[in-house]
Amino acid sequence: MSERIESVLHEERRFSPPASFRASARIGDAATYQELYRRSLEEPDAFWSEVASELHWFRRWDAVLEWEEPFARWFAGGTTNLSYNALDRHVEAGLGNKVAFFWEGEPGDRRVLTYAEMLREVGTFANVLKARGVTKGDRVAIYLPMIPEAAIAMLACARIGATHSVVFGGFSAQALVDRIVDADAKAVITADGGYRRGKVLPLKPAVDEALQRCPSVETVITVRRTGSDVNMEPGRDHWWHDLAKHASPDCPAEPLDAEHPLYILYTSGSTGKPKGVLHTTGGYMVGTYLSTKHVFDLKPNDVFWCTADVGWVTGHSYIVYGPMLNGATQIMYEGAPTHPAPDRLWSMVDRYKATVFYTAPTAIRAFMKLGDAHPSRHDLTSLRLLGTVGEPINPEAWTWYRRVIGGDRCPVVDTWWQTETGAIMLTTLPGAHDAKPGSAGLPFFGVEPAIVDVDGNDVARDDGGYLVMKRPWPSMLRTVYGDDDRYRNQYWSEIPHVYFAGDGARRDADGYFWIMGRVDDVVNVSGHRLGTMEVESALVSHEAVAEAAVVGRPDEIKGQGIVAFVTLEGDRTGDDGLRSALRDHVAKEIGSIAKPDVIHFAEALPKTRSGKIMRRLLRSVASGEELSGDVSTLEDRSVVEKLTGAG
Ligand code: PRX
């Protein structure tokens, strides 16, 4: 937190929404946004009451917000249910035959699920969970590929008041253990496997390995997806289809307190242990509902496609909850974006006539590199709006996305938010605002951001600083699961009386925000958030490693890559064999996404006189930059000379 934040990106281009887009947009001019935004800050009770009233409540709230910093209760006293609002409400309104999901598996198999069918599937699975002894307040771990059962399982938990904890399928057995144990989960929902790049990604075997160390788990329910042979533990393990056969589809949604825990989602911070971000019911529902509606300008005939995995927050908020609360038709895809050919996604846009497409900058950069021929081969004229999320997007990738995918006609929204914020916080509204490539835009309704220095004082326009939120918002995290102190210390203490998000940013003269990236020890690899300390603890848990320091370095496609500096035990020497053993070890401890791109063996790590590793210096070494800045606190200068010479 002590390093100076310098803003270097200067981008002058602006892209206005086309007149035709503006004309039919939900919010078609800046003045309307401005008035609604003003109202959301000045009359928050009236503003949020109106939004919440568009959804179903079993009991209306007594107070819109009860705030005792840093603990919020939104819609206090109200009772509702997200599964009811995402399903029953639409079916009761006569939309039962509307398609909820056009789903495609990687091998090309297809399923179409309407809202009425989703309601039946969710009701059935909710009864399955109940029959297995899962009740309101229990935690359920979900470790699935991108198949409809992922959304069904989440909505079934929400229906009965069980709290889900989705674990990304790319995480290892060990990462699964950590998450199951921390949440004290009673049941695990998984599959025999999923398809990725033409291969079967085994999931059940990882669950079997994990459960040797998870005494809390009583039940495992497995979806048959690939037909691979799996071990079934009698008494504990059941096939989804066997249990579903005997269950009734009729399961009334439980009225839940607005602050009932909806889900836990683990995310990386600056310590070695991931944090269980806790989201609750009423505020999260209202926040994801409203942001989906306005940021994606959603209309009844849209075909919305968010390419995220349900293992990340984007899949929670902008596949399962936000779009379904809005009754949207969506595309869901299981596999790799370039399988079996680099035009897979574009062929699907064409086939399903997708209208709104939301993806990550990493994917955009990868597509840009693959060349214009792949998208050009398909009719993409159904698209009317594009979005990005997850990492800063470079203006070159932004303009490519707009020109080649959006045919120079689709507005692009760059949405900034986090696992912790639950919903989009900064964005342009596509019909109301000019977009500036590389800028996340303006605050969404009810969001009061600021750029401050370390003491919490506002910095001047265009100066870099820390991005903070000055007031609570409905979809905010409520705590770190089981650890209120950690919640307070991580988010509300470093800078007094504001939520500190971990990012550096600047705000330009027009009020647009430009995100400069994390200022803590978090790296963003292909839009996946990883703590450098987590990777370090994985490395030092290997018997050959004495000390490790991990930093990010810029990567053309992935945004950031991981570089590890490692010192070895005793007289061990580093070679390529050990490098690959260490990479495998990290994959085993966390998952393949955390494998270092580069491992430097070093005799010593550069430290200050008080023993702190000098990360700034390592970042410069990792990026191949000229070493500059103050190294006067460095304990042993020769360490740096050896490092810069190291391979
Ligand atoms: O650094 C910011 C970056 O991703 C972080 C949040 O990561 P996660 O909780 O995994 O959620 C990602 C999906 C919402 C932020 O602290 N980030 C997210 N969106 C953007 C971004 N950086 C720049 N521009 C964005 N649009």
C-alpha cells in the first residue's frame, strides 16, 4: 500500500452509442442516468424500494438499510426467495415456454430448457436435497462443469435456504478440501467429469480424494456427464438421475429472511488463505436484477451470453441470478472457446442469434491474435451490445472487439466489479454514455466511489489513488464467512470508514474511472484472481523449497503471468526437472491456473533490513525492467545483481 500509484494510460477516443441503439434503449441519454443516479444517492430508500417492488416478497421489508459500519442489513425484516423470483414468478406470468437456456456441450450435444422446465428441474432437485437431509442453513459445495445442472443445483439450494459454495472445476482436490472444511459443507454436488479441449476433465476422483479429509460431508450427488467409470461409495454417493427419478418436482420456495446467507464464494486476497465471501438474499437479488437490466439493456427478446464459468462470481451474478431474475433467454456453453476450432463461439452466436455478449479481456486478446477470419466467417449481425469484465482491457483489444465482433455498431460496456461487490459497480450505460476504450466508466446506481490517498483524502482529478466506496450498496458482501474480524480488517480498516477494493485507479475530468490494477498482492491471470501468497505457500510446502516470492508480470494475452523466485533447501540445486516438479506441485495444491509461468532459482531473495521481501524490485526483475527507484533499504545489494543475472 505504500507504493506510489502512477497513471500512464492516456486514451482520447470516445465512442457514442448509435442513434438507433439510443432510441430503443432503456436509458437513452445521460440526463436520465444523471437524474436516476442523483436519486439513488439522495433518496436511497425511495429508489431501492421502487426497484425491490418489481420483485416478489413474501413479506415486505421494514427498513431499506440498517447500517452499523461495516455491517449492513438490506431490506431488513423482508422475506423473499431468489429461486421463486428467477423461476415461479416468470412461469406465473405466462412465460413458462420461454427458453431459459440454450445449452451446448463441448462435443456438440445440445439441450434447450424453458423456464417451466427449469422450475421442474429445480423443484425436483430441491426435493432431492431435502430427502438427503439438507435443510435451511446447511452448506452445500458444488463442483461441476458448465452444464445446466450447475444452475439447477444453485437455484435448488436457494429455494430451500441451503447456502451454496461453488468451487471452480479447475481447482484441485486440495483447494476443494480447504473450501469444504472452511464452510463445513454437508453435501457435495459433482459430476463424473466434464469436457475441456476434447478431453474429459475428471471431477468425481478429485472429490473422492478431497473427502478423505472432509468429515462434515454426508452426501455426494454425482451427475452423469461423460460416462467415465467412477467410484461410488455406498451410503454416501448417489447418482443425480437415480435420486431425481423418485422426487416430486413440486417444492414450494421457502420464504427466507432478506439477510439469509445465499452463497459463499472463495476468493484470493493478500494472505495465504482464500476468503469465503458471503452474499445474502434480498440485497444481492435487487442488485443483480437491476444491474443486469440496465447495463445489458435487457429486453424480452434478447439472447444473452455471458461466457463466464459458474465457478466465478460472474457466473453467479450474470448467468444464474441477474439474467434469470430478469427472465432472460441465455446461451450456456460447457467447453473451451476454441474447440473444435477457433470459431466455436462465433458459430454459436450465429446459430442462436445472440444479441448481448459478455466476456473477459483475456478471451478478446486471444481471439484478436487468432485473427479476423474466424469471426468473419459467421453472421454476427444479431449482436447489439458487447461487454467485458474481469481485468483491465487495453484500448487495442477494446477497439478490435467493437470493430470485428461488434461490426462497429455495438456499444461496448467495460464493467468493473469484484466477487465482494456482488454486482457491477462501474460501467457506462450503453444507450446513455460515450465509451472510452480502457475506461470502466461511471458509477452504477447507488454506488458512491472515490479515489483517495492512503489517509482517505480525495486526490485531484486525473491523479492515481486507491479506489474506495463511500457507502454500502445492496449486493455488497456481508462478511468473510465465519470471520467478521477479517472482514472488517480486510475491507473497512485500511482506509478509515470506506470500503477499500484493492485496486488503484484514477478519475478523469469527465468523471470516468480508469482502473490501474491491484495494489495488493493479488494477480489477475486470464481474469482469474490469485493471491501471490497462496502460490508462495504452495511452493514452500514442497520439500525442496526454502523460501518463495511470487509476483505478477505483464502478459500480452493473459493480462498477467506468474513469476516465482525460489530459494532451495540445503544443497539442492535448481534445474528444469525441479521446475516442472514445482509447477505440478502448485497445480496439485491449488489448480493448473496457478502454475508459475517462470521459476527463477535464486541464492537469496532481496529483503529490507527488517526482513520484508522487496516485491517492487522483484516485479521489476520479472518484467525485465530497468531497476530504478529506491533500493537504499536493501539489505544485501549483491542479491539483486545475482537475480538480474539469474535465468
Ligand atoms: O482488479 C479488479 C479486476 O478484477 C478484480 C476482481 O476480481 P474478482 O473478484 O475475481 O471478480 C472478477 C469479476 C467481477 C478487481 O479488483 N477487475 C474486474 N473487472 C475489471 C477489473 N479491472 C479492470 N477493469 C474491469 N472491468
